[in-house]
Amino acid sequence: MTHLKVTLSRSQIGCTQEQRATLRGLGLRKIGAARLLENTPSVRGMVKSVLHMVQVEEVSSGG
């Protein structure tokens, strides 16, 4: 199964409350913070809504 490495690259200042809630749901708080998340449709939808503030890499899990 593949995973997504999501890194917060821009500040939350100036974004909407919904976008801040999405970032909190993804587990991102500070700039530079990264999370390894499962590649599911719900996670992809959350990432799509804040795509202008994050960097996304697809990582395959070896195992």
C-alpha cells in the first residue's frame, strides 16, 4: 500500500477556519511539520482542499 508524505510549507495565517481544521485533522501544526498518512480517498480529499499550503510526496511502503 502506498502512503502520502504531507509537509506543511506555508503559514496558516490568512486561511479560512475550514482550512485550519483540515490541517489539524491531518496532524499538521507548524511549518515544516510532516506526516506519513495512508493513501485513502478521504485523506486525498483533505489534502486537495489545502494543496496550496502543503507539499505532497507519494511513498511506497516496502514490506
